[in-house]
Amino acid sequence: MAVSDPLYTLLRDTSLELIRHRSLPELLPDILRRAQEFVDADVAYMALRDETGDVMRVAYYRGTIRTLPEDYFIRRGEGVSGQAWATGRVVVTEDYLNYRHRLPEPYWGSMRAAMGAPLFVNGAVWGALILAHTAGEKKYTALEIDGAEQLANFASLAIENARILDTANAEIARRKEIEATMKRNEVRYRTVLAESATPMCSADPDTLKLLEVNRSFLQLFGYPLRQALNLTLYDLAPYDQDTVDHVCKEALLERKILPPLVITARRADGETVEVELRLQLIRDIEQMIIFILFRDLTGQRENKFLKVMQETTQDLLRQRRRDDLLRALLNRCLELATAPCGFLWLVAADGSSIAPHLLAGYEAGKDWTPLHKGQGLVGKVWETGAPVVIDDYTAWPDHLGFSSSRFFFAVAGFPLVASAGEVVGVIGLADTRMYREFDRQELQYLNQLAQLASLALQVCCE
């Protein structure tokens, strides 16, 4: 036992330093010093893999080694340290000058005997502890090799503990920042919800049940508070459950915030109200929530419709040229319904077909051809003499595969009727936004504008 007393003392003292939780810049040089003194080495250094993990760089050294350039590195398998990395075992040479893996640089030319012990982090070699002698013949004893390996294990433990501590501290800092951000968001969210005159509510992303509503929401939809908090978004939206799920549970989850949607929502009294809504996924203190803002469009649209009717009537009285008046009317329809695409088709003079006359927001594709009665939405309107409204044109079994209409969803067409009662054209709108539907009020307005377009065809000159 007497022979191993120096090793026992060395390991005991090093263990105490580890227990004190000293920092790596303090602890690793101390371990290196103890290892150098234990074997009476002339040179001692510790090489650690850099952030890329592809090379090792000398992090700490002691003794007669020449100063290394800042960009100096050691590859896997090079020198005693590179061999300790490659093999994962203690490497010993007592004739470094003739060692076949020796480093060629002059910095190491004075080394004679050397040994390297690997440093492990999470089971992988992450560096090496090197001890070397520069004079005479040195033969390392089993005790010295064992001591170097044990100290390398202590260094490994110190590095691993430091990495765990750094990770834990970073995680604590990250969580504190998240909690602070969440707290700021919660305060802002609570303040906005309580004080804003804008109707708004929050909903659970999984069940879509309303969690909170403000007074403006209750006024807009006509619900008492207790009843409102028993609602889900399915109760408010005019769509089927699959559509609502796709918007709120798939599209919103992926994008976190959606562009404004215009819908006709249901009120408590069974009536509908046109609203623009904005959905955003935000984090509350304990969970993610859907935050929704509503804007009542009813009065705004009615005023806009009256303005359109007034302007179109004035155009008729001024006897503007027919196509100029129809183009202006078509653009006003687009503005009124906030739809991106509009069309006006006219029946040929011989009554055999109908073809596009004016288009807004898109162009007729090269594959477009005149249609006959019953073909597509325009042909259906011509054939029946009644409006045709489609919520999803791409899924409509009678849709036509024209390239320029393949992105249409909601489409509405209205007949243009001559004084004798025959259909002479079709005017309509198309929307490229998913889940857009033309509501009852919009359709009433558009039908009245179609009647003005019919009048323009009768009284205006080409």
C-alpha cells in the first residue's frame, strides 16, 4: 500500500478540487500541474477538440515546449495526442524521435519519451492529456501510467460537469427569458382583451372552445357572457367542421398567423353578420391559445353599395359608352365584394354561344373557347336564367378545366337580361381564397348591380 500512497494522495486532492466546483480555466491547469509533478515531466499539455470536433487544439500547457501559433491544431491519429484520440487508450512511447506517428513540426523535436491519456465526454474522446520528457531515457512505470490515466479521468469528469452546468445555466436563462416574454405577452393580451373596443376572443387550439371574450364581442354577437363561454368556433363560423379544423388546427398551426378572412358569422338571434377576422396563435402563461379579432363590415359594405349604385346610375344618365360603363361597374363589383377576379360574358349575335367580353384580375387562357348553354358556371346561368353560386369551384363536378380558372374557389354568376326577357350575358365574380363564401347580402347587392348592367346593355351605345 505504501507504493500507491502518492497516487492515493494525488487522487484524493484532485477529488477535493472537483467537489469545490472550480471553473474549468482553474481546474484543468491544476490537474495538468498535478500530472506533470506526479511523473516529473518536462512538458505537459492538454489538447481539446474544437467546436467543429474535427481537430484538437492545445488548450493548456506547461514546461519547456515552444510557444505554438494560435491556429495550430492536431488531427486525429497525429502524434501521441492524436493516437490517444484515435484509439481511446493510453498511448506510450519511449523514443518519440523514431515514433512513426510523431508530429513533424519542430515544436515537438525535443521530446524523447511521451504518453497520452484520452479525455472522454459523453462516451466519446474529446481530448488528451500529454506528459513528456525531453532529456535522457525515461521508462514510465505502471503506477505513473495509472496515475496519468486517473487524472485524465478527473479532467474528463470536470469537462463533462462543466458542459452539463453550462447547458443547465443556458436552459435556465432561456426559460427565464421565455417566462418574461410570456408574462409581457400575457399582460399585453389581458389589457387589450379587457379594454379594446374591437370585438375579440380567445379559443383553445385543440377543442376550439372559447376561453375568453370581451364586451365588444358580446355586443356584436348578442350573447350573454355565460352562454358565450359555452360556444366553440364551430358555432360562429358558417362552414362545416372539417373546414374549420383545417383553418384553425392545420393552417394556423403551421403559419402562426393568418391573413384576414371575411366570413358571415352567426349571431345569437339566428341572424348573420359579415365580419373580417384575424387569427393568431400566441402563447399564454400555461398554453398556446388562438387569439381572434373581429371587424364588423355590415355598415361599411352597405355604405359602399349605396355609393356604387349612385355612381353607376350617374354613368347611365351621362350615357357613357357601353364598355366603359360595364368595365367601371365590374370593377365596382370587385371592390364591393373584395374579390380579386371578375368577368362579363356576352351571348353571340346568332345566339349559338357565349364568350368572354370583359375580364378583371385575370386573363383568358389560350385554352378558352366559346361556351354553349349548360357548359360550366356561365353556361348554367345562360341556360337557367338564374344566378349560380359555387362555394368551391375546383370541386364542382361541372367545372371547366380552363388554366386561368383552376385556382378559383367561390364563384358567383348573374344573368344579364334584355327587355324581352332573354339572357344576353353573364356577369360574375371569382375568389381565389380558400374558405371564402359569398354571403346573402353580397349576393343581393351583386344581383342588383347585374340588373344595372342589363340596363346598360340596353340603353348605352357601343
